[in-house]
Amino acid sequence: MAFPQPRPQAPQLPQHLLRTIDCQQGAVRAVRFNVDGNYLLSCGSDKSLKLWTVSRGTLLKTYSGHGYEVLDADGSYDNSQLCSCSSDKTVILWDVATGQVTRKLRGHAGKVNCVQFNEEATVILSGSIDGTVRCWDTRSRRFEPIQVLDEARDSISSLKVAQHELLTGSVDGRVRRYDLRMGQLHVDFIDSPITCVCFSQDGQCTLSSSLDSAVRLLDKSTGEMLGEYKGHKMKGYKLDCCLSSKDTHVLSCSEDGHVYCWDLVEGSLSLKLPVGKAVVQSLSFHPSETRLLTAMEGRVQVWGSEPEETMDDPTQT
Amino acid sequence: LQYNEPLKKPIPLHEQTVKDEKGRYKRFHGAFTGGFSAGYFNTVGSKEGWTPSTFVSSRQQKAEKHNARPEDFMDEEDFSEHGIAPREITTSQEFSSGHRDETREKARAVNAQAALIPGDTLLEELIAPAQSSIGVELLRKMGWREGQGVGPRVKRKPRRQQPDNSTKLYGCAMPPAGSEESEVGEEEFAPENVTFAPKDVTPVDFTPRLGLQGLGYSGLDPGLALLGQGASEHINLFNPQSETRGQLFGDKQKHTRRGGVAGQAFGVGALEDDDEDIYHRDSMSRYDTVLGGEEPGDGLYGWTAPQQYTKRKDKNKDALYLGKILEGFTLAQKPAEEKTIFPPPILPRDYRPVHHFRPVIQVSRLSGVSPALAEALKSSRGHMTKDEPQQEGRHQLDSGQRRTLLGEETLQGPTSVMELLRPEDRERLQNIRNSSNLPPTKTTTSQTSHEALRPAGMSAGPSALSGVMSSSTFKPFEKNPSKQARYELYLNRLKQGDKDALEQSLDLGMTEWERSREREEFVRASILYRPSSSSLSSRFTRAKHQEDEDTVEVNRDQEGDVDDKQAAVKMKMFGKLTRETFEWHPDKLLCKRFNVPDPYPGSGVVGLPKVKRDKFSVFNFLTMTENRATPAPPKPAESGKKSRWDVSGQTEDEEEKKDPLSELLSAARNQTTETKLDQTSSPAVSTSVSSVQPRDSKHEVHCQK
């Protein structure tokens, strides 16, 4: 006798605000989950990078060393290292436990907008306003990048790394996908400056949001548009977009203070999270659960699918 | 200094000193040459100072003659490496090897200048003492003799590889085995325990061959020439196949062509038969050597009669010629080709070779002139101010009028291709043409469809199309219908002679800059592309597949296909139209770090190999130059010509990319004319609209809070 299959759950949306963390970092430029989703990183305009727990919202460590605003950060797969980039044109590799600067990578000609580790944290890739993506080697002690990708004609606003692919979005309106295994570069023309790009979990599609207030889902192999999501407002700011952990929904920040969540297949708006009044700057989805982080002004909000009753902790900052 | 190295503490001024080995402070006279100190605490000599030699002469002790050498007055510095009398240890003449001593040679050369015969040291070089170097002496003492090799002694005499020069052996040499026969055969080497000295090494001559003769060439063998084996026979140089000649030049031929007429003027001796050939003329071909012979057989090709008969004719011809034949030349076999000369045309009786220029050009009469040109011509004045508007000179006729003048009949047959068609087809064509006259729709798909439908019936005779507007056959701005409409308006106005045609045709809704661009474009389009209602264009037909990098859009942005892409994006037709694929070479280390096999293992190129990049880019100069040069090196410019839709290895239109510097400037210019953008420098959250702006978009940059 076989047990009946568990009923497939309807895809859940992170509609409940679980926690608000006041980061005290000036404005939070980016908020990121770490690789397992238990910690979050907040990049502040006061040149600091802070590490918090998600469950309780406690501040674990502050990393100081940048000379200017921190614009993006990423954690390695083993949670031992962090990388962050800043308007001071540098990329810093941090040791998580000690908080020391392991490497300070200089080379970009302008502020570095986005940074990410590769899967094994052997390479840091950073994209900058000077139009180049630099691949830095964390293993060696070289100061020069392994490779500089300068095909873009304008600022690189966002980049994402998958197993053997690198996706970059640029203000020149093009999404470039560098395939290391095939040795090819695919350029998709979107015509409007791109603010954020990301891969889908299944690796078949790419999502890109642009300044014409549209988020587009493109097929990776052919470049065809599979879906277009509109309704939010993205006209002048570099805001984030992402896919949910199971690729069921497309989420995007908006300048009207909401986070828009569309059904990926249908394209209809499923959820409109009222975050606040100001621009929602950044967002990040949990790698496996239905949990969302958003950043607006100086605070970070944690959203989940179910409201938690045991959350109000007096020790939260 | 590396960037991250700690800085050394600066040395204070009082410690920036140099002391010599005795602890004396060195004073640097002259620019840091290492310096010579001015003696011992600024005195000369040593601690004791320089004491002059005393002069004592008495009855008992006479004064000694002090022959003071210059070395007596020198101190250590002078004897050191940089001093005036450096002492160094060198090998003496008897111990030095045969190596040339350059200083000695230089000295000798200098000396030679002052010799009796300046510059000539021949005598000394001829009469040089026989010196053997110390190495040779040592070897001799150890038992070496001239001609032997150096090394451990060998048992058997090594076998020679090439016993004689006449046969060439290819392949490997015979092994030194087979000793029994050789030893038995050679009676000289009887006992077995005798060792021999190794064979001497023949020195290889490394002088380069400077001659132009090529491989395998060896000149005259002087041995044979002067004495040699061939001395008994006479060496016939002029016969290429002569045996003796071959031997002299070292040829290995055994079989030479026998027979035939060999001797020429040279080499005809008293005892030889061929005296008739004495006066034969020489030719350079006789001096060619040929390896292995040229023709198979004897070159006679079966001719069995004596050769004299074939050659005799030539000579007779030459001899019979009455004029003078230049030396080295002979009469040709075939006569030269005759040139056909055409007589000049016959002039009519009343023809006067005087030409008068017609000053005024009738604009309206001329066909094939663009409207702008027509306008220009109309407004200009020729040299002659006579206005002859209605006069029809001989030159203003068209073919029909000329036909009537000449009194010819009109050509029979259909005047238009339309008459050849069946009536149904004619109907169909008319319908299609009428539908094509409608304003074209926006989508490119329907455009291509109706272009395909547009028939080749455009090449109709003058009877058919006279009523049709010019726009039906020629549209420079097909893709932008409103622009096309404005252009047509402009053309019409031009035709009417409207002076403000350009200004009136522009769209007032556009910005000033766009208007000026349109203005230029219209003018250029009108000049370059003529209207189609001329008879010339009626002979041409539209292409079925209109290429997109079309010559129609005159002054467009150099990246013509961006417009296509933008149009595609507007229509949401992503995919083939918006995607480009390039061959991209990742760095080897990058592949290694990503755990991915290198897709191009042999390639030394990193980046896009097939895309030509601008060598000068603004970003090249924007980089941090701490340890290295520009991190964005110019890629190799290797732009192949491939079609745009070629997936693998395309060329991006990089060479048409505008120089970012000029884009910067034009962008800066735009910003001043357009609405003021609030660009503050405080930390902006926005997408920074950086130095290069996309042309059509306007972004406002806010700052948060």
C-alpha cells in the first residue's frame, strides 16, 4: 500500500511582515540573504556592512573598511567569507569571523555597483560604472583581475553568476550573458537601461528589470520574451528584482513604496506589499523558503508566508 | 614599492652620507660618480702625508738615482677600478689562449696609423712568431699529435662513411660491425690490443653563404681546373653537356649526351671537324647547367637525319638578310602582327570645328536631376546672361523628339511590358500597385510582405507610370512614415520652387536638434537620390529583399541595426531580432576557477576575438594606473564580413560605434539644450546616467532624501 502523495501546496507568498530591523547605517543600499538564508547582510551608506540573523534580527558583526557607501555584498558558500563593493571603487573580501579585510581589490575606474562570488568562492566578479566586469581571483595574491570584460558601453548595474555563466545588465540597454563553457557571449537588447538581472532557478530563463518600468523574462537560449510584468514604477532608480525560490513568482521593487509580485506564468499581479512611503531600494528572496527581505530607507523588513507570533523580541535592534 | 607595503622611514639629512672603507667621509666631486675623496682628510697621501724623497749625497754615499715612476705618486684610489692606473690581473701572453686581445689589437691599430705606411700592419701580421698556446703545449706533453682527435682512445679504426666522392650514399651508413673481414683484410693493423687516437673533429665552417647561386652549387673545382684528372682532355665550357665540363663543375653525371653538334667557335681545334660552326653566334642558354638533363632522350625526337640540316636554315636566313642584325638577335620565325588602322570619319562638307557652349540649362527639360539640384541650378546664373527659356537647342531633345527630327519611324511593338501580359495579370498588377500607393503600415512584417508583392512591373514604359507619385518607387525613410511624409512634402515644395521647402516640411513637434538633423537628412537624401519618375529609374526595379543596411537612410546613426532592434523591442518581438551572439574567449584561469573546461584551449586571445574595438576609448584613460597599463587593452581588430544573422562569430558593429568622446560631447551638448537635469553629486541611489547617454531617452536623476 503506497502512501498517498502529499497534496501539493499552493505556492505561498511572503505577505506577512515578520520583522523590521532598523539598521542604523544611514540608508540601506542593498540587503542580501546569505547562502542558506539564515543571515542577512545589509550594506549601508555609512560605509559599513552589517551581518544580522534573520530569525531574531540580532546584529552579529559590523564590517568597516570601505571608504564610501557600500553598494552590494555577497556571502560565500561556506559562510566564511564575504565580499562587498563600494562607491570607493574597491571590492573588499572579508573574513566573517574576525571581521578583517582579507583583500582589497582595486582596479575599477568608478564606483562598483554589484559584486558576487562564484559557486566555489574562488572568483569574485564585480561590475562597475566604468562599464567593466572584473573577475578577481581569491586564491592567489594577485592584484590584477583574471579577466576584464569590457564589452558594455555604459555602466554595469547588475550581475549574477551561475555555475558557468555570468549575466550582466548594463545601462546601455543590453543584457549580456557570458557562457564560459561554450565560450560565447549572448547580447540581448532591451533598449532601456537595465537595473537588475537574475537567473531563474531552473536555469532556463533570465529576468531583467529596466527603467521603462518593465520586468521581462527572457528565454536564455533564444532570447525570446516569455513574459513581461508591468504595473510598478521604475523610472530613475536602480532597484532590484528577483524570482521566488521556486520560480513561481516575479518580484520587483518599485518607487512607489511597494513590492510587486506577479505570477510568473500568467503575468498577473498577485501581491502588492505595502512597504512604506519611500522608494523600496533592494530586495532579496530566501534561497529555499518563502521569505523576503526588503530595504527601504534605513530599515530592512523581513516578510514571510505565515505570521509568526513569537517574533517580538525585546532585544531586536 | 607595492601598494600595500609599509613605507620606510625617511633617512634624516645628517645620516645621508657615504663613507669609504677607512671611515673617511667621501666628498662627491662631480655628479655622484662614486666620488673620489680629496685625499686623506683633504690632504693627499696617507696618514703620514706625502713626504718628498730626500736627497743626500756625500763622499761615502753617492746619491742614488731615483727613477720615479708615476706609480709612486698614486694612492689607492688611483689604483682602484675607476682610477687612472688600475691594476688588474690578466693572463700573460704565453698563457693566454688564441683569443684575440682587443685592447692589444686596438693598440696595434693605433700604432699602425703612425707607422711608415699608415694603417698597414701587413708586414707584422705576416711575420708573426710561431706561438702555440699553453693548451697545445700541455696536450703535446700528454702525447697528442697534430691531426689527432682529443679524447679517450678507441679500439678500432672507425670505418669511413664515404669512401669515394663519386658515389653518393643515401640512407644509413654501414655498421662498424663486420669486423672480421675488415681486420683480416687490412693487414696493417695486426694486433688486437692496440688502441688508436680518436678521429679529429673537422671544424664546421659557419661562414654564411653570400652567393646567389642557390643550394648545391659549387663553383669551379680549382684542382681540376688547374691540374686535375680532366687536364688531359680539353675542357669544353660552352657545351652544356660536355663531359669534361661536368666534371669540372663537380657534376656527378655519368651519362652525357653524346653526339650532336657540340663545338662552337670556342674549342674548335685544328683536329676537329666542326669548323663550319666557328661563326655561330653564342646564346646565353648555353651557359645554363641542368641537373639530370632536360629532355628525355637526345632531344632529336626521332629525327634521324643529320642535325646540320635543321640548323642550317636558321643560319641561312640570318646570312641572307641584307640589313644588319643586331648582335645576339636573330630573325624571327613568325612575322609580327599587323595592326588594323581605322580611317578617320569622313567630315561633311560644311562642317566647321567650332563649338559654342549653351549657357542656360533648362531645368524642366532635364530628367534624372534631383529636386535640390534643380533648385540650385535654377537659382544660379551661367556665364551668359541670356535667358532662353523656350529655345530648344539640339541638345535638349529627348529620344522621341530626335526620332521625329531624323524622320525615323517609331519602334513597332509593345511600348509597355504591360501589354505583353495577359489582361488578368494586368488587372492584378494594377490592383497591387494601387494598394501599394496607400500609406504603408507601421509593422515591418507587413512592409516586407507588401514589398514582396510589389511586382517587377515597375519597369514599365513611360506610358504607364506618368501619373504615379514618386513616392511609390522611392522611399528613403520608409521605416518612419511620418518622416517619409514630411520628406515628400519637402520634395513637392521643392518642385514648386518653394524656397522654404525645408523649413516648412519639418515637424514642429520635434526638438530643435532633431529638426536640424532632419533638415540635413532631407537635403542629403534629395541630392543623392533622384526621383524615380525619370526614365532612367524606370529601367530599374526594386529588389525583392531589401537589405537593411540600406543605402536609403543617408545620415543615420552608424549603428543602423540599433533601430531595428529598437523597433523589435517596441513590438515586443524579442529573440532573433534582439539577440546577438559572439565568440568569447575566457581566460584560462577563469575557466579553471569555474571548474569548466576551456572552450578554446589553443587560443591566446581573451575576450571577443572577432570584434573590432575602438583603440581609443574613454574608459582606457579612466583606469587606475597603479602598477600596470590600461586594463582594457585594445582587442585585435579582426572584423570578418559575415551576415548579421550568423550565430557563430559575428561582427558587432563596433567600428561604427561612435567615439565615446564625441558621444560625451554630444551628450553634454544635449543636456544643455534639453530640460535641465538635476544632477547632484551627492550619493545618488539612482541608475547613474553616466557619461554616455542613449540618444533618445531622457532620465532624471534624483537624490534620495
